[in-house]
Amino acid sequence: MKNSYKNKLHSALARNRQALGTRTAKVGGYSFVLCLVVLAILIAVNVLVGMLPSRFTQLDISAAQLYSLTADTKVVATNLEQDVTIYWIVQAGEEDTVIEKLLDRYGDLSEHITVVKKDPDVYPTFAQQYTDQTVTNNSLVVESGEKSRYIAYEDIYEYDTSNYYTTGSVSQSFDGEGQITSAIDYVVREDLPQVYLLSGHGEQELSETFTDELARSNYETVSDFSLLNVDAVPEDCDALIINAPTSDISEEELELLRDYVAGGGKLLVFSGPQEEETLPNLHALLSDYGVTAAEGIVVDTDRDHYAFTAPYVLMPDIESSEITDPLADGGYHVIIPIAQGLDTSGADSSVTALLTTSDEAFSKISGYDMSTYEKEEGDLDGPYTLAVSIEDSTAGGRIVWVATDYLLDGLYNSYSSGANLDLAMNSLSWMIGESDAVSIRAKSLDYNYLTISSSAATWLKIVMIGVIPVGFLLLGIDEILRRRKKL
């Protein structure tokens, strides 16, 4: 029995050795080993890809480019010399995917940026050391050293209801990058630019939109600054804003402003035509450089240069400059309502025109009392410049002058899609020399709908439902008939 069992075992082993030695077995073995090698390669590639930064592995195909970081952010991040921590306050399972992907991009951008998730269920008192506000899910805290800034979730997603009562629509935008980059810039800066607001001449208050943008761009504002009780503009004044004065400055104030600019000071002026008084002393700041302010209100009869069927609500040409190039490149239009014409024909080389009218523009001498948009006897021929930048050669002083009181009006800024505000912020950045100043636009989340007439819709239905299907049917019948003829 034992010998019989051994013989059967030896026979089976011999058959197995013979089978393994066949060509089929060898090919199968090679295939198995090759599969193992390919599997190992795939696992290794998958591990290596998982280690790459998300900017290389995740493409931003969103319409608004929600996860793509602008050049401003990259400049701020690459210039970091100290560590920054972004705390993401969110409960497990409640993460906003847009914010999550955006934070991944920040973490990949610089080794100095660390993103840390804090679950309020696990750390219920964590946010209290940074803010007294009620903290909602997906809010952020940006911290570096002893400085920090809290970013509420409600500030990341913005809602504009200005058109709700007219169109019933609410615009939504995503301001994640703007808020985060501004906060990073804030916590790593030692000194923030100081912006003074001149008072004492009936100046308008800055619009809430402009004030918020100044704060978001890390400018500190000093309100109600008067020239009447000082011997000179303070040295810590990085820029002085004169916003829509209704009365003229004095001779003494004029000299202080001249000395300020000649000493390297920066002056941003929004001043248009007046209903009653004139502003000769203020305009003397322009005449020092060969620019004169025309009397009256500018009217442009070229339909491409005004908005809302109102020839005094101007859409000027945007000339090339460091201030205006970003607007022109983005295809934006600045809206200048009720403007005063600036004549730059005698200006020196320090003056650069920023916004200009068409050749058909002229100035209505009757001003606010105009009764027609037609040119009348006494009206002044254009064209005109509506905004200029000036570089004083003495010590690097700079002036930006926009010839309207209403550039920063919330309504007109909304009509310009924010271009008016961008013009003001770009002017500040150019004057102060903040080449990496943070003023990043919020990204619109609104859908763009294709609106067509009812007649066009009817034709589309006929083509899509009738013509195209019938066409395919006829092609099919023709193909069948041709095949039958061949048979």
C-alpha cells in the first residue's frame, strides 16, 4: 500500500514538473510576474502623486476660478519670512469643499503657511481668544506671532442686494482669497499705511464700500484731519484724501499741501463741478503742473462714451498707466458722473492722463442748471481729461485727481462692476508704492443666462424637434435604399 501511494505521488509530481515546463506554463508565469510588476509601479506612482501639492494634481475647472490664486497672493506668500498659521474652525462633516480646496492651495504655496483644522466640538473655547463674535462653521483665524485676524464665514461669501428692489436679484460672490491673503499680509506687517482724510471744507464721508476696502487692504484711516491746527502734514501720513469738498481751502492750507507734495507726500483728490462756489485755491494744485479745470459740467454726445441715456454720466476712454492697465486688461469701464473737464494741453511731462472723453465732448457752462444736452453758445469745446496722475520731481510726491464728486458713490460703483473702487485703490497703491498691496476682487458665483426672444425660441424648437430628426430619418431611408440596390 505504501509503495503504491509513493508511486502515485511521484507520478503526480512528475506530471506537474512536465506541465510547468510547457510553453503555456512559462507564458502564464511571465504574465503573472509582469502583472505584479505593473501593480507595484501603479501603487508607487499613486503614492508619489499623493505626495505632490494639490496645485499639480487638482485642476481648477470652475467657471469663476475659485481655487486659483492670483499674482497678488503669490507675491505675498513667496515674500513670507515668518510662519503663518491658518486655523479652520469647522465641525467634522461640515467642511465647505470650496474653502477646503482653497486652503490646500495656500498650504502648498509656501512652507511658512500651515493650515490647522479646529473642531469647535473638540475645542469649544478656541475661537474666543480671537473674537467676541458668534463663530460659525468654516470661519478662519489667521495668526502670526502676536497678531491675528478673524475671518467670519459670512465675510467669505458676499451677497449684494443693491438690485433686489429693481430686478429681484441677489448677487453672490466668493471672497475667500481676498480675505485670507489680506489677513496674511496684515499679520506679518509691522507697520500699516496711514491714510488721512481731510476735513473742514464740507467734504463728503467716504462710502462704506470704500471704507471697507481700505480696511480689507490693510490701510489704517485717520478721519477728520484738519490743516487749520497744524504746521505741516504729519510725517506718518502715507496718503491724504480730499473727498468732494464743497468749499475752497485757504491760502495757508494751499501752501501746506504744496509743501507736503514737494516733500514727497501723496495726495488723492475727488473733486467735481460745484453748484455755487468755485475752488480756485484747490485747483491751484493742478495749475502748478499746467493743468486747468474747465468751468461747467462735461457732456459727451458720443453714444459709446456715456451710460443710461445720460450724456453727463460718462464712460471715458481708459488710457495706459500703472493705475489703469489692470482695468483695461479686465475689460472694465469706469463711470464718471457729473464731471469737471481738465485741460492738459499745457501740462508738463509729470502729468499722465488716466481717463479721457471723446472728441465730441464739451463743457456746459450752465452746469447744474443745464436744460439741454445740446451744445449752446458759450459752451466750451473738448475733448477733456477726467482724471490725471502727477509725479512731482522734487522729492517723489504724487497726486491723483479724479474730476468728480461721485466716483465712490455706491450706486455708480455698482454700475461699473467695482471698477470705480478699483481705480481709487489702484491710485493709492501707486502713490504709496505698495506694489504688492492686497486688493483682490471677489469672484462672482452668479450664473450667466442666455436670454433669447420668443421668436428665436420658436425657431430653435422647430429646428431641434422637427428639422434635425427628419433630416436623420431621410438619411436613414436613403442608406437603406442604396443597400437594397446593391443587392
